[in-house]
Amino acid sequence: QAGLKPDVISFSAAMSACERSMLWERAVGLLDTMRIRLVQPNLVTLCAAIGACTAARTGPTTAELVEEARRCVKESFMSPTLATQTASEAVPGLDDLAEQRPEPANI
């Protein structure tokens, strides 16, 4: 740990592992850790978190993350051509995720 700091890439890799393992609580915890460490989540990170929450059927959390992903897409567009796209056009299926209101998984 001498001087090593996790960046968005390492957090995204961990988040993808959470998604594959359906560990939504850990995925949300990683997002909180990113914010505490001032590491800005990117679209890859957010989509992995959304995937973990969707797989675990955590509706409210998924909806919040979809909104954050929309903001991330909107903020990441730099060129005038891309700026005209909506988040839904840039990330197919984003609206479908927002419309899903799955019930929390039974544990």
C-alpha cells in the first residue's frame, strides 16, 4: 500500500467484479468510497454499479444510479456533435433501466 492510490480504473474493475457477483451492497459501498477519496466515477463504473443493483433487484438504488449515469454522460460530451445527443441515445437501454422498478431481492 506504499503510496498506491486506487483510481477510476481500479474502482471500475472492482465494480465489475461486484456486478458479476451480484454484490450490490459492495458496489454501492465502492461508489461511496470513490466519493470520499474524490475519485470521480465514470460511465463504466456507474454502469457496473447499475448492473449489480439491477441483478439484485434494488429498484430505488438503480433509479438513482441511472440518473447519475445520465449526468455523467451529459458532462462527458465535449464535442458539439456529441453534445446534441441525449443520454438515452448515447447509452442504449438507459431509459429501460430507469423504467424498471424491480422489487428488492429476498435475502
